[in-house]
Amino acid sequence: MSLIDTMIKSNSCICKVNQNRSSALASEPTNPFGGGELESLDCSWAASCLERVSEGEEEEEEWLRWAQTCTSESLLQRRRDSDMRLHALLLLGVCWLNGSQLATSQSSQSENRQLTRAVGQSVTFQSPVTQQGYLKYGESKTTLASVSSGGAFTVLVSGYAKRVTWDNVTGFFTITALISQDTGVYTVERKGEQPTVEFRLTVYDRVSRPQVSRVSQVSESCSLLCSVSNGREVTLSWQREGETLTNTSNPDLNTPLTLPLETEGLSHSYSCVASNPVSTETLPVRPEEHCFDRVSKPQINRGIRVSESCSLLCSVSNGREVTLSWQREGETLTNTSNPDLNTPLTLPLETEGLSHSYSCVASNPVSTETLPVRPEEHCFDRVSKPQVNRGIRVSDRCSLLCSVSNGREVTLSWQREGETLSHTSNPDLNTPLTLPLETEGLSHSYSCVASNPVSTETLPVRPEEHCFDRVSKPQINRGIRVSESCSLLCSVSNGREVTLSWQREGETLTNTSNPDLNTPLTLPLETEGLSHSYSCVASNPVSTETLPVRPEEHCFDRVSKPQVSRVSQGSESCSLLCSVSNGREVTLSWQREGETLNHTSNPDLNTPLTLPLETEGLSHSYSCVASNPVSTETLPVRPEDHCFDRVSRPQVSRVSQGSESCSLLCSVSNGREVTLSWQREGETLNHTSNPDLNTPLETLQTLPLETLQTLPLETEGFSHSYSCVASNPVSTETLPVRPEDHCFGADDRVLLYAGAAGGGAVCLGIVALVLYCRLRGKKPRDEDSSPSNTGAQESRQEEVTYANLDMKRWKPRAVPPAGEVHTVYAEVTGGGKMQGSHFAPEPPPAAGTLASECTEYARVNFRRKTRRAQDAVLYY
């Protein structure tokens, strides 16, 4: 408000009050500032009026009162001091200005004035009604009150009955106890020449006092937040030393006004100012009073549970205006604070049972921290005494094991001289806590400490009293299965307080121990069937070793006896083959003088195990060893007992022939364990062998059948096929035999007899004699002829010349004689050609005893078409 406005507004009241005295004021119109009553006008009260009006501290009614007092006193006093005339001049000037405005307003038909008031205040409409007039409201000009010509005042609207007044001295209407709904246009109408005056009144709520809160604090700066309830034309601002730093307003009257401020350090002073057209609220702010550290989270020192109650202790770091309290269901049970900021705040609570829920609340003016507390989570039983399970000693060190019954938040630790070496805990409360310790030597002293939030138990430990060697792993000596049971033997190295036991499904079946530490512990077990599972357990106070045992894995049948056969033989070496029936974990090996030369095994239990050996000479002794975990079978082997020459190929010759049968003789060189047999379609018809290894089997062909080691065969007709088989333990030679290749049919005999009758016999005899003479003088070239042949020749008592020619395959063969007569076959030596082909010498059979008489006969077999000699046989 400008100075001139203030002067007009305030002093117009003075002039209007003294309108009745206008004649006195106008008594000296030509000299208003000199002489008369005005000379003694003391305007000190007027000056006071002006000062109060300019500061806005007084209501309009007070302005009038001051003005009247000032005027009356000024008129009565006649001070001639020249300084006082200046005040009188000022008042007269104001009145003159006001009079000018009054004259101006009288010249206009209507006047509109703006008025603002606060709720609860009064408003006076300064348009005097001295004789007759009205106070009207709104655009419809509803008459609120009226003044009649006789000076009677009437309030026409009930809502204004006690609030609208009329001053019969000033003629002004006044409304008291204003409310916000009184806002609107008021009209003062006066009868006569006075104009109609409109007053536009706005009633505001007084602005509320702003509030300041801290948002955050960082080092030397602080974020403050000023807030105030919003209202019409309310403005919120931050000021420092009279300067507005920032301001805000909001047309949404339902939203409180807030205005943040980031302080520059904590030493400046600020003001948060809330204002509207009718009021102003200022809140001085010192940052150091509003900026706090955020209160820390309270902590609960766990309590010891006693029956159904528990003592809890809540604590928090202390700070400026920090309060600590216990609450239950929103109700504060107890609280505390302490001006000594160096001492933490603590507050105990004795719970009523364990089912209620509590809250420990720490707060200061800027923050609150609430810790929900459930007694069952914070109350603990006392920790039990720890135990030390004897330790495992290794050299001069020892492994100790400390254990304690587990519980909520129980910790187990090893300490030495107050220093924690290791610690452990486990959320599984059903599992005891255990903690190992590897001691550094045996001379130090240690402590095993069990603790929880409410108690601690300490056990002093001296290593030399608790240390043991670790028990070794037990071993199972595999058992021999007998029917459905098996005998197992568990063993372990003995030691101090070592126990060995058999267990099944956690149940101890049998156990043993022995104070004689030099004797291993052994414990037998006779299993009940093979389907159960067992455990062999070795234990001492510091360790346990458990060996799961499944009988089907440890019980075995006895291994069978191995067999040895010869594969082949060289001059000074021999290939042997050892074999055995396979089984679970069966191993076959060759050994010499206790040293394993080779070995084999096979997971295919359906395949027999075989293992060859190439001997180094024939003088060493070997062993073929078959073994499994429960048994061993050893077969001593002398190579000279098992090595054989390969059997030679057998030979077949005809002995005699009937009409439908033919006698054949199979022969082979004899040897150790040589067997000669006749077979037909895989079936053995007969067989023979001879332990006299110095007598070759083939030299017996001229002896009678009763003493021969050759094997005769009487064929059943000529349609069957036969095999002559010579075998020994290392080889087999098979000679397929077709009787028609060795025996003659009916057509062949007719030709033979015809040729003999025609003189062929003579010619054949001559030829045979000539050939015999030629061959007799020649030495046999066959590699297979042996010294025994010469012995056979020398054993004859008289010179006998026989010829045996079988040139069907161009290889002379011995042909057996017919009948009971013993025949000696002379060796044929050749090398010439007959019918364009070679014939080779054939060594004679073994020599036999000569008969008392000889039979002479000849047989010639010619080919049917060429008539060439196919077989020429001459007997004497």
C-alpha cells in the first residue's frame, strides 16, 4: 500500500468524523494554517495514527477511534510550538485530499471499492447513511439491512441479524465475524443526492503456520521441506535475510503446498513464509535445529528363556532427540531417552509369554525405525556343555573333534589363548555341531567354546589326553559260497580302543576287540542267504571306518582245476595251452619259479579261459594257476610231459576182398599217445594204440591180424564212406576212404582171371621178378623210412622175394594178403617211369614172424579200355 493510499484511507476517517465540525475548520478559509484553534492542533496522535495505519496493525474501527481522539485533543490543545504546526499541516493536507476525493465521489453516480478481510474479522462499508439508506448483497441486491428516515435500523436477513450493525454517528454499516461465504458484492444506497457505493468484499481464511521437516542430510548440507495447508491465493516461500529464494502456489486447494530447500551449510538462518492477501505466517528456520542424522536400526540382545517368559533388551545408537520405546499392538509399554549422546540407549522388556508380538521403536524428529520382535525368535535356551571326541594323531599332530548339542544360533569354536582359530554353525537343529581341530604339536592348550546369543560354555582341552591314531579301513577276506550261505571274515589293524563289528541295517550282530595291539582284529560272519546287506565297522573314539558288504559280491565258488594241452612243438620249444572253466573274478596265469609270466581273465563267464605259453626249452618246470578271491588251483607242468610231435598221415591198404565186402588196413607211424581209429559218418567203429613207441605202426602190416597194431576194417559193401583217423593230444590226421577206390568189383575180377588164364600171369610174374630185382638193389629215398625197416629186413629167417605194385596212384602201397597166411612185403624201390608216370618208393610195414609156408599167386588189374596195367600184384 502506497503512502498516499495509507494517508487517504486513515485520515479520511478523521475528516469524516469531524464533518460536523467543518464550520470550525472552515472558519479561517483564507488562512487554514494560521491562528485559531488549528494553531494549537497537536498532531502527535495523528502521527501515531498514520504509523499504525502504515504498519497495518489496527482495524478500521481503531483508526476511527484514534482519529477522533487525535482531532479532539488537537482542537482543545493550543500549542504554539512551530514544530507542531507541521503535524497540523499534515493533517489538514490529508483532510484536504480526502475532501477532494469526497467531492469527486459526490460528483459520480456510483462507486466500486475492493475490500479484503480475513475470516473472523469485521468490515465497515465507508459510505455513510445519515438519514435513510440500505445495505444490499449480491447482483440481485438482496436487502440485508435498512435505515429509515427517523434513524431506525432494521436487519432484514436472519443470517446477518447479529452480525450487521449501523453506527448512527458515522452512518457506516459494519459486518462482524466474517466467514468465507460472506465474499461478494455489497451495495450502500443513500436517499438524496449521495451516490450508490458498491463494495466488492473478499473474505480469506487466515494462512496456517508452515511446518519444516528434514528430507535428507549429506555432510554439511541438508534438504529441508517447508509445507503449509493450501488455500485461496496462498503463497509459500523460502527467504534468507529478507530475500525470497524460492516460492510456490497451487490452484488445487486440496493439495498442501510444499517447498524444498537445499541449505548452503548449516550456519545460515532461513525463513519459511506462508501468506495470502489477509495474513502472513513466518517460521524462522535454523538448519542445525532441523537437520538430524537418521536414527539407526534398533537391535535386540537376545534373552534367556525361562519357562514361558523371556527377558529382552532393545538397544540403539543414541543421538539428538532420539527416543527408544517398546510397543505392543500400537501401544507404548515403556520408553527412554538420554541426553548423554555418547551412551547407547537400552530398554529391557520382560515378555508376557512367547505368543505376543512386540515392536522396538527408535525415533527422532526426522526418522523412525521399527523392529518387529517375536519372542520365540529372540529367546534362547542356555547352550549345553561341549564335548571333545578323541582326536586322530598323525606324527606329533592330532585331529580333535569338538561337538555340542545344536540349537538356534549356536556357534561352536576352537580357541587358543583367547584367539578364535575356527568356528561353525548349522541351521539343521537336529544335527549336533561338530568342529575338527588340527593341533600344532601336543603341548599347546586349547578351548572348545559353544555359544549362542545368551550364553557361552567353554571346555579346556589338552591334546595329549584326547589323541588317537585313525582306525584303518577294514578288509573282507572273500568267502566260499556253500549253497545259500557264505562265510566271510572281516579284519582290521588293531589299535588303542579299536572295536570291530558286523552290522546289518544298523543293528550290531557281533563285535570284538583285543587289548593285544600287536594282533590284528578279525571277526567271522556266517551270512543268512546272499540277499542281505552287511557292514563291517572298525571304530575307535576318534574315527569310524565302515565297509559295506554285499555277500553276492564277496562270496565265490571254488575255482576248478586247470587243464593243459599242447598246441605245437618245435625243436627246443613247445606251445602249451592252459584252460579252465571261467567264473566271477577268475584269473588264469602261467608261472615259473613263483614268477607270473602272463595271465588273463574274461568278463564273459560263458567262455572258458585259455592261456597259451611258449616254453623256453623243455627242461624248465611251469605252473598253470587258476584263482579267484577265495581259492587257487595250481597245475604243475613239465613240458616233456605235454609236448608231442604232430601225428603223421595214415595209409590205407586192402587185405582181402569178398563178393560184397572188402578188408582194408589203415596204418600210421606210432608215437606217444597216438590213436588210430576207423570212423563212419562221425561214429568211431574201432580204434587202437600202442605204448611201444619204438615200433612204428606201419611195420606191422605183414603180421597176422591178432598181433597187428594196425587197424583192419571189414567194409559193409562199397557204398559207404569211411575215415581213417590218426590222432594224438596235439593233432589229428583224417584220411577219407572210399572202398571202391581200394577194392575190386565183379567186372574187374573177370578181367583178372581171363588175363591170368591167357598167359598174363606169366608175363606179369616175369615183370614182377625183374622189377623186384632192380628195386632190391636200390636204397629207399622216402624221408619217412626209418632204421626199423632195415631191422625188419634183417629179422627174416630166409630170403623171400615178393613184389607189391599198386600203380593206381603211381605210388607203391602195401596190399594186405588174403586168407590166414602171413605175408612179408618186400620194399619196392623205384624211380623210373611206368606208363609215362613216376612211382615213388614206399617203405615196408613193420616186420613180423614168417609162416611155415608161403603162398604164391599173382593178380593183374588192367584198365578196361587201354589195357594198361593199373594194379600189378605178385604174391609168392
